[in-house]
Amino acid sequence: MREVKDYLYITLGLISYSLGWAVFLLPYQITTGGTTGIGAIIYYSTGFPIQWSYFIINAVLMTFAIRILGPKFSIKTTYAIFTLTLLLWLFQLLVNNYLKVPDMSPDGKPLLLGAGQDFMACIIGAAMCGIGLGITFNYNGSTGGTDIIAAIVNKYRDVTLGRMIMICDLFIISSCYFVFQDWRRVIFGFVTLFIIGVVLDWIVNSARQSVQFLIFSQKYDEIADSIIKETHRGVTVLNGTGWYSKTDAKVLVVLAKKRQSLDIFRLVKSIDPNAFISQSSVIGVFGEGFDKLKVK
């Protein structure tokens, strides 16, 4: 069921990504990084469909990435590449044939936001692409291209995915100047890249956010057993002394994912409604059950 859930969310992320391209970026001739950015530049200059450029480039990259990223990642990435190729073709077909709006681009594509709304299309399209990439990465998938390079680096080093993709894609965006002979298009490309990186990091880091609990209760043993059994998180028991009452006390220390906070609060309340609980956000938790420590 976990694998099925991964594939469902990867598909959802790819739908958001391909819609951002088909509805907002391609009609307004906005490019960005990655193999889709390369495919867009090829499309703007030659008319060769973006989905086929994307597919061919990723097919080459995947032959080199299978050994490094492992079979599970590679299978999901291959699935994402085929699915995104299909979705890019499908949404372009639907948008071009069934989206009826007054304004059209020079190459006959409908401009959903109207003529002259390039910057708004840039923001909306980039946000949708960033959301799609974030969802895909959170469920162990990738759209290929520079995402593969970023995933390889992120596997061994604590370099954020958005930043790594941004570094890889600077050259791709700058090259669109040779197609349009217009620095305005290059600036739009950098704005798109920046928004995608920010949204991607926000989605990924939100899913990985962790919290720390300090729980003071006379029923510490029952609470500790329940937390381990119900949430599958470790519990550390510390010896403490209440300085006001001068009595000994036990303090439970629990590190958990932020999404598990409500479950822990409910669990503690059901056992000891008078328990004293402190919750705080932590910048990073590394070790078993959390993120791997990726330093030399």
C-alpha cells in the first residue's frame, strides 16, 4: 500500500507540473531549467514537440543513473518520465483544441490570462511546477533530467534539492537568449527557476519538519509505552527534580514528525489529562527513523 500511495502522489505531482507547463509557461514562451527547459528551447526554435525532446534526453540520462540511484528510485523515475511525457502531450492537446479564449500566442496557443500577462503566467506556472516537483520528491520520485543530478548530490550531501537544481539550470536558461535575442525572456526564466526552487524546498521541508516533546507526568511509564506502540517513535526517560516541590520526577523526551504532534497530544491526554507538555520545533533530526546524516 505504501508503494501504491507513492505512485498515486507522484502522478498527482506530475499532473500539477505538466499543467503548469501546458497552460501557463509554453503559451507565454517562458522557459526554465531541466530537460523540460531544454525541450522548451528546442520547441521555441524548431517547433519539435517538447515532450519528445524531454523523453529522449531523459532516456540517455537514465542509462547512467540506474547504478547510482538504485532500482527503486530508477523504477519510479522511469515511471515519472513516461507519465510526464504522456501528460505533456495530453494537456497540450486539450489546451490547444478545447480552451477557447480571445487572445492567442504567435504560434496559435491560447493565452488563458490574456495578452501581456507574461509575468503572472510566470508566477502561476512556476508555482504549479514547484508544487508538482515537491510532491514527486516527497514520495521518492523524480521527473528526471537535472532532478536526477540533484538527487544524486542530495543522496550524499546535505544540499537542498531546490538549490542544486538552480545551480544546474543557470546555463540552460541563459541559452534561451540565443533563441529570442531578448534578455526579458532570460529574466523571466530566472524568476521561474527561483519560484520553483523556493516552492520545492518549502514542500519538501514541510513534509520533513520534526518536533521535540518534553512530557512531565506521574504516569510516564504508561505514556512512554503508548507512544512507542502507537506512533512507533522512541522515548527517552530522564531523571529530574521539581525545584519548587523538591520531589523527583521523570521527564519523557520524544522526537517525532510534526504531522504526528496531534496524535501524541491526544495519546497523552487520554492517559493523564494533567500532564505537563512542552513542544518545540527542531531544525533537523538525523538518525534512525529520520533523515540520514550526509557528511564526509
